[in-house]
Amino acid sequence: MGVFNLFFLKSRTRKIVNEFKLDNKKFYSWGMKRSGKYIRNNNQQEVVFIEDGFVHSFGMKKKNLPLSICYDKNGIYYDCNSRNDLKEFFKEKLSKENTTRAENIINLWKKYSISKYNFPSFIEPPSSPYVLLIDQIFGDLSLEYGDAENNLFKRMFEFAINNWPDHKIVIKIHPDVINHKKKGCIHSSFYLKPNVIVIGDVGQINKLIENSAAVCVVTSQVGFEALIYGKDVHVFGRPFYSGMGLTIDHKVNNQNLEITLDQLVFSSLVKYQICIDPRTKKKCEIEEIMKYISNLREASKSFPINLEGINFTPWKARQINRFFYPITGKRLKIFRRYKTKMQNIIIWGKNIKMEKYISKLKNYISVEDGFIRSVGLGAELYPPLSLLFDKKGIHYDASRSSDLEYLLQNFNVNRNQIIRARRIIDLIIKLKISKYNLRLKKKINLPINILNKQIIGVLGQVETDNSIIYGVPDDTISKTNFALVEQVRKDFPDAYIIYKPHPDTESGLRIKGTKDSSIFENADFIANKISVEHLFNKVDRVAVFTSLGGFEALLRGISVTTYGLPFYAGWGLTDDKLRNHKWAKRRTRKLTIEELTFITLAKYPLYSSVKFKCLTEVENIIEEIIESNEEKNLEQFIFKNWGFLKESWLTRNK
């Protein structure tokens, strides 16, 4: 027994027991697998049957840990002769509230195109009328325990040919059969019959179901999914959803029970399953899982097929792959050079040398750090919790539109999104969230004699940064921190000016500005090693070129004056010195702070949890930031000074 327990503790079953926080005192059998036979036959212990749920995963690769599991104290759903819990749930009448919920789940299932295995892309159906036949893997336990003898797939095929002589017969086979990894149940000789179309592609099956004249199955879950779409479902075995008046049964089924589709859906997807939200590792409801899958599919649209990363270092490729791999099943390679045959490329930031190829490409994507990035500086190689993928440009290049500018100009934020944005703002203020979330404790002690003066915080930037180069037009102000403070002094001669250097230059990770040492001539106080949050508590106004700190100040209700054209300028929320510049003419819409926040922090970025290793939402990232620490790894120590050394070399060799 000791050896058995040692094996059991290391099994996938045990991992799932831990993941779903099940009672460790119970004994668990993974369905009717042979590995659980000893547990099932031991009458002296309480046995619980668990199995992959009806909504398993999203992505091109099958996940080891499912999004949901079936939990049964008496059997397992695919064993037609067992006294399983699902059969008992079917007998229960639904309340009005639960009926409404079941109807909502059905609508969401179709709206979000949900299946057991979920993918970024869809399998396109044939244009001619067709009947859909679902093949299964030979030896599947649902066949063995679903009263499915060997000849049923042949009977199903012959029935379809005879019953629909004027239709195409679409056989959907498992991709592993095409790849010769496993054996299917529909004999390959049937593939060559007239009017037969064989589909073995990996992809979402919903359109195949929705556009079919009917669906034929033996025991496949696809039959259950076809019922949700209101299809005639011909069943040749005895799956859990058959024999209750919803299916056309070709095998005698003596359940003596008739149920509604609402009962079937509620019992199967709500009562019989346990769902885990991968973004929080907490139990959740099926509706949240369906919405999560929809979010992932939406995120997958950021990445076209055959995307090639150009000139990525190992570290940057690894960070982008945290966002890219979970929804595409592919990884960007390192140190790739551009080749003329490439059609879809992704680059870091703005690369002038690469932009000459834009007209030759289908997709040109720029990626940059997000607006709520990490606990620690990007220059110190703290992994980003958010990235921005932009197909039109990049948010800091004000000379042309970007995906963010397009959304700010055109996207209509609905009432629920406004409410969500307000909650995000409140969370940011309450938890003191910023881009880098540096935990600095030094305070500003202001003199008493400035009580009647306007206090302005001027936020310095790295002068070699692209946000300065491309966010401040050449025909305006000089692009130095000194020039910014000097202009603020001219515009606000009686103000008390606090200058806050950029943390990258303070830490020696990036080179200082050309005249930073002279800024004290126009500033009353230099706020070294001061958190931006503490500065916000002291000032009446913030002045910036393009610093993200201006956006963070807006969230806190602080007046902001811009001397460049950051993404948040031009929408009626800031005092813009370049409001009449030609670059600003594209921005004609007036936005509320909630609209700006939703589009900028919820709609535009992608977020990836380091803790849970999955794509997530901004609210979860904020929580992760609060719980995280700033421990450095060896790679961070080795490359700490890379940015400074590179900029110093470029400056000397101009």
C-alpha cells in the first residue's frame, strides 16, 4: 500500500486533487481507468470519481490541468450502467432562477463558441449541405462504458449515407488519427466513399456543428454540444445525454426519464462540475470560465499565423512568449533576422530600419511594456506583467496613429465597462499602483512658506527614450529635462516646482540628460529617490513631456500639463501646450477619465501572471503586484548595466 500511495501522490490525479483543493482524506479514481481499479474495489474506503470536465482547456496544446473536473461520489458520467450523481441531478426539477441561469449558459456557450477543447481559430464548414459524423479514438473509455460495440461506427456511417443521400457526409476525426499517433473508429476505407469529406484539422468545431443538417455520434461529447445548438442528434451508443427525450436514439435506452435541455445543461455544467479560474486558482462558476475562454480567443487575434520575432534577445523572447505561447502553442525564436519571404513580423518598440519593410508585410506588430508593468524597473529585467501589441504603430509615436489612439478615438465604452473602469481607478488609488511600483520610503518635507503657492511636480524622463524622441515634435520644445523645467518655470513663474528624475537614471541604469545637473536653476526641489505616489500627495499639478506619470496623475484627479503628445493628451482631460500642433488634429473626441482608463488599462494591453503562468486581467495583476517581492535572479545582476553601457557607447559614437 505504501508503494501505491507513493505512485498515487505523483500522478496527474493527485496534481488535480491539489489544484482543485479537494479533500486529501478521500480516495480518488480517475474515471474508470485501470490505474484506479484498486481504489474502486476497496470497499473499506470512501471513493470519489473525478474526470476532465466538459470544458477542458484553451490553446493549441492540450493542458495537463483542466479548467473543470467532474466530481462524482457514485460513479462517472460516461459509465451508462453506474449509479452516478449526474443521473440523480437529471431527476431534479429546476427552479425559475436556475432555469434562467441555464438559458443564459446556453446563450453564452453559443455567443463565445465554447466546446470541450477550445482553440483560437475555427474549422470552416463546407458550403454544401452536410451531415456531421464524429469519430472517436479507438479504446476510448466512453465507448467501453457507453455500451458501444465495435460495429456501431459502421452502422452510423451507413445510416448517414442512406438517410441523407443528397448531403455531404463530413467525418470529423481526431487530429491524432491524421498524425498516425492513434487509431480512429471509423475505418479509413470510408474516407474514399462518394460525398465524404474528412476533416482532421485542429480548430474550434462550433461552426461545423451550427451549419450541419444533423449530427451523428456514438458516445462523443459533441452530441451534447450539438443539442445546445438545437440540432437533431442521432446517437448510436449510450452517452450521458441520451435516452431522455432530447436525442434520436439508435440503441435501446431504458432510462424512463424525460428532461429539458435546461435541465441537461444545468445538471452537467453547473452541478456536476467544479471549475477553477486559472487567473486566481480559486473555484469559480462555469460562466466565468466561458468568459475567460472568450477573452483568450480575443487576445489570440493579436497574433497572426507564422509570426516571426525580429532581433529578440533570449530575455525579451522569453517574456513575449509568456503572452504568445499560451494562446498560439508557438514560441518566438531568438536573434532572427528579417528575410524577404516573411509576411508577419513582430519587433520591440519602434525600429526605423525595419519600417521600410512595412509595405511588403501582412502584419507588422510593435511590442512594448505595458502601463502597469512590474514591481521593479524594466531596465533591471523584472519580467513585465503587461505588454502592448500594436499593429498600427506604437502608443508613444504621436506622428501617426496607433491601435491605442484608434480605440480612444472610436471605441464606445458601455455602462458596465464604465463601472469596471471606476473600480480599477479606485483600486489603483487605494493600493498606490504605478508602472514600476517601486517601494521607496524617502519623504519630501516642504517649507512652510509655500502654503499659498501652486506646487507643480515635473516628471523627468530618459532623454534617449523613444517616448521623448517620437512623442515630442522636433519643431517644438528642446527634448531635454532641463528645457522642460525651464519652460514650466516660464509658464508658472510663481509656482513651487519639484523635479523628480526618472528612476532609471537615478539608479544608473540609463544615461542622465545632457543638462540634468543644471535643473536646480529652475526647480525649487529635486526629489531624488522619491516614489511618484508620494509626489502626487504633495502637488497640485504635474507637468510632463510624455511621461506615463501624467496619466497616473489624471487617475488621481491631479491637473496635468503636457509639453509633448502622450497617448492621454488631446482628449479634453489635460492642459496641452501642443493642442494646435498638426499631430494633435487627429484627436477630436472628448473622453471621461473612466473611458480613458478602460481603453488604456483594460482593452489595449495584454496581462500575464508570473505567479500563475497564464494570461489574466488588470485587476488580478494589481493583486499580484501587492503580494509580490523584488528578489533578483542571476540574469538581472549580470545585465543590470546593459542599458547604460549601450547608451554611453551610442552617445560617444554619434
